Amino acid sequence: MNEKHRLVISLLKLFDIALMAFAFGLTTVLVVKAEDGVSLVEFLAMRTRVVNFGIFLIALCLFHFVFQICGLYKSRRLSKCRSETADVFKAMTINTACFVAFGSLFSIRMITIQFLAVFWVVSTLLISLARLLLRSVAAHLRRQGRDLRYVLILGTNPRAVEFAGRISKNLDLGYRFLGFVDDDWPGIAALKKTNFQVVSDYAGLAEFLRRNVVDEVAIYLPFGSFYRYSSQVATLCEQHGITMRFNSDIFGLKTTRWRAEEFDGDQHIATYTGSSEVLPRTIKRMLDITVSIFVILLFSPILIVAAIAIKLTSPGPIFFLQQRMGLNKRRFKILKFRTMVLNAEKLMPGLEKHNEMSGPVFKIRNDPRITQAGRFLRKSSIDELPQLLNVLKGEMSLVGPRPLPVRDYEGFNEDWQRRRFSVKPGITCLWQINGRNGITFDQWMLLDLQYMDEWSLWLDLKILARTVPAVLRGAGAA
């Protein structure tokens, strides 16, 4: 990062803090005027206690930290506008939640539901509009030839040509394509049909870098056959202080994403599926704990009645413990209300021929092993409530692919199905709100993978909201 870029980022941070302070002041004026009929002059004449001013400064520092971890100060040159706007919405939602915490901790009476709603709307609009304005200014400057990045691409394969076309068409990005570096090969004939040109062969690359303005070198060479040369180019870029860019999907993976990590002083590139962002996953865990405690306390009378009903209608323990497959196939014991007779698992082999589910999963609608009380508990999904204790222990989440018994897992015959085990299992997921036992095993697995690929906190909230009516209808329960 050069000095000019550091200065711009520092000014942007100060600008954001000023906007947040303005949003807070404007919200306060609007809410106080609406509730108490106080004029602007009267409001400005009010005295502010030193303690309140200190709390306000702490809140501004916290807002700045949230903006930082939400990625609002990283380079946005190549990202889309909607991606930055989504990060602004996420940051302001977290900041508003911080206000709730401040209001409770310091007993601030002015932080009401109305205040929070107005503050969220005002601050989100201000920050979003400011970001859009900055993007427009930056795009205008780049179209005028300012703040440009000159890019050289190694390789002339289809992916390299496609990348060159993308950066050449969008002048707002501020990238200018210098040309390709490649030796003569049969596939280079396709390049002649485009307006692009080869500006150097591999042997002349070092001299080209010495004589021309080059900010970035994008490497699109085959990983296996050109590894040695790619390594030499990387060293050359390091010597010139030139940014090296390469397509991370060197293995042609479809759903895997990449991130840079440092391990014991060494730089590594790690692959992952799903989301790896720390903040959303932390919020998900906090949501798991909060909702689980709330539901346990709320339904404690129902839990007690269910326990008594099980004890009175069937001999044996109240709870059923079974080993299930968890995160990355870690085994744990799931806790449920017992809904079957004591020797239910021993009776399963004799019922296999009645299995109504495709694939390795075993389910039959009128299972003779289910007790009288168990049938109601299953229909109402009350038998699942003790799993909230598994959620509190961190073995499960509220939302995630259902944890399967070891017997079912051993019946899997496709490795793509096993990717569902790379996230923490949950009490409910897309399968529960889309038919449960009414869909095939492969459809179930695809729904789990869809959840993983599209995961967001908002998706979790939507699934939780749709789970309630699905439970009340008893949809697919057996």
C-alpha cells in the first residue's frame, strides 16, 4: 500500500466517523422533536454530561472497529457495488445492535426502539450514499486517465483471454491492459481473432518489465507444466515490486473458495466451502446460545409434561441418546425425548423391508416401535427440543444439515454427499421446511449443499421463521 492510498483510507475513516456522528445527532434531533416537541435551538442549548460524551466517543470507536472487520476499508476496485452496499447494511446492523447493548449497559433512556429504527435508516442511507458517491468520483477519474493500473497477462489460454476482455471493457475499474506474454503455440491462433496482442515472449519478459510501466502481472499459465517458469516470474515480480495476480482456481474446483493465511511465519492459501468469515459465524453462535436458552425457559412446562408422559406410558428412560455424525464427521451423542420402545434399534433389521426413504436413511410412516406418547411428540416435534442442550454444548447449531446416525452415514455411496458434514449440524434446515420425509434422499442432500453454498445470517433467520409453521402443520413428521 503506497502513501497516497494510506492517506485516502485515513481520510475515508475520518469521513465515516463524521457521518456516524452526524447520523447520531440527526436521529437524536428527530426523535426528541417528535416525542417532546423540542425545537432545534432548544435541543442545542441542552447540556451534555461528560459521562455521556465519553460513552459517545467509545461508541464511535466501536463503530470504526465494526467497519474495519466488515471490510469497508479494503480495496473495492474490483468488487461490485451491491457487495459493498451489503457490507454497509451488515456493519450498520451490527452497530445498531451495539447501541442496544450500550443502552442496556449504561441505562440510556433515549435509546428506544424508535431511536434505533431511525438511527439505522439514517446511518445506513448516509454511508451507502457516501460510498456510491465515492465510487462515482473514482470511476470518473479513471475514465479521465487518473488512478490507473497497468496489467500484463502471462499466457494466452481461453481463461486469460476472458480475463483480458473483462478488464478492458470496464474502464471504470481503472485497469489498462498492456498485452499478453507467451511463446508461439498452436492455441495462439485464436488470439488473432481478437484485438489483443502478444507484447513479449517469455525470454523477453524481464526486459519488458525494465522498460515499461507495469503495476500488475496476472499469471494464467498451466500450473503443472509451467510451475518452474511461474516461480521465476514470481521472483521477478518480487524484485520489481510488482503485484502478482493469479486465478486461484488452478484445480478447476466448482464450489471451493480460497483465502490467504499465515502459519508460523509462512504464507498459505487455504481452500474452504461455505463461509469462513469470523464475525457472521460468531453472531450465529451467539444466536444459537441466546435462542436455545430462551426456548428452554419458555417451553420448560411442556418439557416437564413430556417427560412425565414418557415415563407413565412406556417403561425405560426419558431421554434417548444416539451417536451421530457432527462437524467433519466428529461423533457426538444427540439428546432426544425417547419416542420408541426400549429395544427399538434391535428391531430395526426386521423392518428394513418397509423403509420408505431412498438411500441409506431409514424411516417408515407408521413405525410399530413408536410409543403412544412418542407419536404425539414426533408429530409436534417436541421430541427434538432436548437437542437445544447439544446446541448449547456447541455440538450442533439451530440451523444446519441434520446430524445423521452412524448407520446412515456408512450407507453413503457418493463423496459429494459427504460435504454436508463440513459444517456444524443443526436442528432445522431447508429439508425440514421443504417436505422432510416427502422428498428423496438425493434431493435432501442437494438442499443441504444449497444451504451451505448460500449461507448467510439472513438465510438462518428465514429458515427459523419458516420452521415454526412447518412444525405446527406437522409437515413430513414421522
